[in-house]
Amino acid sequence: MISKIPKSVGNKDVSKVMRGIDVVWEKSTIKTISWTTNSQISPYANMFIVPRANQSELNDKQIISVKIGDLGEVSNGITKDIPYLRFSKSFDELLGTSDWIHAGTIITVTYK
């Protein structure tokens, strides 16, 4: 007898992912969270602090990218070490700027 595949398997909210030798269904909902910096960040820094209000939301999530205002978006070399988001290079190398990241810059993190 052929059984029907449940409608919940393969819908838009899940995707097939390899975990070692196993294939598993994983939620693929991509979300964003944003906040505004309250102080300047040096172009030679390679991390910033996630505000306390947003830390629990990002704690067990996979970071896809971080957009830093109009300066640019980073999608590689991001390490989540709550309360910090660390980058493999400094902001001047990643974003190609020697200017400070000004207070009031909107940081947008895309995660799943």
C-alpha cells in the first residue's frame, strides 16, 4: 500500500538538509531583527554588542547576514558569541571604509 506524504512535509516553511549521512527537514523561515547603534563604532573593530533585548532571539539561531546601515552587508565570517557578533575581518576591510560607523546607524541581522 502506498501512503500519502503529509502536507506538512515539503511545504514552504521547511527544507531538506543533510546532517552528516541523514536527511532531515528543517524550518527554513528567514527572519530579520534590527536595532540602532547608540555610540560610534571604530572602522578597525571586528565586533559589536547585540542589545540585551535582542540577545535571546538570536541565541540559538544561524546568522545569514548582517547589514550595517548604508555601508554594506556582510554574509561571510560572522561568529555569534552572544552578547557579541564577531567578524573575521575589521569593518574597514569588510566594508571598504575608513570612516567611523556613526551612532544612529541601523544594524539589520538576517537569521534562521
